[in-house]
Amino acid sequence: MDALPWRDAWHDALYAAGRGFYVTRGGPAEHFTTATHGVTGAALAEALLRLWLREHDGLPAVVVDVGAGRGELATHLLRALDDVSPVEGSLPDTPDPVEWAVSPTDDGWKVPTRPGGDDDEWAVSPTGDGWKVPTRRGGEDGDGWGVPTRPGEDVEWAVSPTDDGWKVPTRLGGEDGDGWGVPTRPGEDIEGAVSPTRVVAVDVVERPAGLDERIGWMRSPGGAALPDELAGLSDALVIAHEWLDVVPCTVAQVDTGGTTRTVLVDPRTGEETLGPEPSDADRHWAAAHWPATTPGDRIEVGLSRDEAWADLVARVDSGLLVAVDYGHTRAERPSGGTLTAYRRGVQGDPVPDGTMDLTAHVAVDSLDADEVGRQRDLLRRLGVRGQTPPHALASSDPLAYLRALERAGAEAELIRPAGFGDFWWAVKRVAGRDVT
């Protein structure tokens, strides 16, 4: 087999139909630990929502997880959204039973109720309380509006009076399957009502079995390519967690004469040779962001990552995007590059044969972003501290103490230097595009 540019061999090794690593060998969780798994994933999801809520009055209309693996972070984001107060726009420690009514199956899905309501009352009254939700005609209050959530109420959907597609599922099994919440009608000013937040996960495989049915799933072609239907996102929180590091890029090396050349690789063995000079676009990117002149120095040309990120940003009409990845800035570019491989939790030499994950750190300062910083610093600003719970709690409520201790350990791991705390965040805000 002829040697290929690393970028091409890398893409085939990860994403080729029927044989690519991500397509055939299970999710990332089978080969390495990421911050999206387990309790750390739950803490990370809450912090991401907190970032949104610090800058917006209410919840996003949609949350998108790009490079979702098997939906681990998307699941945590969904659960965090379940815990957000739709009126106060905050993450309460515990739900207030006076201000919540549960679904008919008593499975924990909640809709806002008027102050003083309880689980035996209708969830919403459209008059006089400040809690108003457009649903279908026939509510108990007699004026055509109501959301039945009493135990035993056999109503699966509540539909807006115009039947224009705004629906509120009151228990599992709704036909649309694209979100839970309380929608407002287009153009109608309804105090206290909250639009539903959809959660959508994007990755290269078919929808994983057992994924919560409220999570939408889009299959992507892989690498920098995104699904065509992922477009026109408004009021969106978009997270790309460890996506850009697996967008294949040109790998180049300075030869003994001082000329930068594309690195070629044998897909079967990993043996490398030097090929022609990179394209003009790659050379211009390297000159601007990763200049190298010493023979043997490597360059992982970040142009393909910049373009992938720009494409994702262009699909958002309004909202907030966050890329989270291992990376570097110009002041600390690694002269030997960062391309490496993981298989079954073991790091090794990269061979693009489809049997291992291939990854390289991201030149985060070349991305179009409003803010770039270390995860540990941004998470501390969002209240992630990793503080041990008071020991007195161990005596008064041992189970609560153990839960709090586990949570503190997860938070500490998210901000730990030489660990997840070394991730970089690139944050991009889209205020709204002129569509005229």
C-alpha cells in the first residue's frame, strides 16, 4: 500500500465506513476516560449550563453535543436541564415540591405549577397566578387551558389550541421525541412560560441503544464534516468536547535542508516518509501560527480544525459555542508535535490501521473565539471548587455525605492541573445574525 499524507490516512483510520475506529470499535469510553463520563460528566454539564445562564435570561432552546461518543455528556446535560428551575433560571440544590408538579407516571418529569400548588392539582392556571402555558383546550379551570399532571391522568400530550406543533409530553412515549418542557406559542407573550430545551447529540454512529429517547441524534460523516440538518440553530448552546482533536490535520516536518514537507505514513505499519511541500493554505497557516525552521521540527497544521470550527459557528444564528480540548498556544507549541494513539486505555505509537484512536492537540489560539482559557480557570469562575463537604454531615446524613464527597472528588478532577484541568476552552458568542 502506498504511503498517504497523515491527514488522509488518519481520516480513513477513524471514519472509513465499515472499518474506521470510531465506526466499528465502540465508543471512546471503551478505550480511554474522558471528563464527560460518570460524576465528572454530571459536574461538567451543570457548569456548562451555568455558563449559559450567567449570560442569558433563560434556558437555551437547544443544546447540541458535537462529537458525542455514545451520548454520555448529552445525557448529563439532559439531567441537568431537568434540575434547572424554568422560572428562576438557576440550578437549585433540590426541587421545591411546592412549585413543581410531577408527571402522571410519577417518574420525575416536571412542569411548573403555580405557587401553592401540589401534586393533586392542575399544573398550570392561565389566570391570575403568573404561571401561564398555552396547551390544548379543555383545561379544568374552565377557560380552555390546562396541563394535566395529576397521578393517573391518562393524557400523553397537551397540544396548543391551534394544533400548530407545539406540544408538551406529560409522560414518556411522546411521538415527537425531541424534548420535554413547556413551550410558548410563536409571538405570544406569556408570563412565566418556558420554551422547551431540546438536547441533540452528533456523532458518526447510529443512535446508541438505550439512549434517553428525549435526546435527538444526528449521524455525521466524521472528521470535520457535520450533518446538513445541523443548521439554523437559534438560542443554542453548542458544545464540542474533544471533537477538534480528532479532526485530522496535515502533519508536516522540516527536512534537513530547512524545507517544510508533508509527512506521509504507511497505513499498515505507521512508517513515515517526507513528501512534497504542504499546500499554500497550509503553509500560510503554519507561517502565521506555527513557524518552524529547525530540521526535524513537526507542525500539526491547524487549518482543518479552524475551518471545522468556523463551519460549526456558521450553523448557529444565535447562542454560545464552547470547544473543550487538549491544546496549546503559540508560546508553547511542541516542537515534536502531539500526534498519538490510544487503544484499550494504553497510549502508544500512532498507526492509522483502524485499530486505535488517533488524536493531536489543538492550536486553540487560532480558533475564532471570544475567549480562550484553561478549563480549571473557567470552571472555578463557574463555582467548581472540589471542596470536601463538612464532616458533621457524615454523622447527620451519611448517604448525603458520601454523595457530596463523590461530587467534590469529581469537581477536583475537573480542575486538576496535569489532568482535566489542563483542557482549553474556546468560547464563541453569536449575538444574532442579520437574515434580511
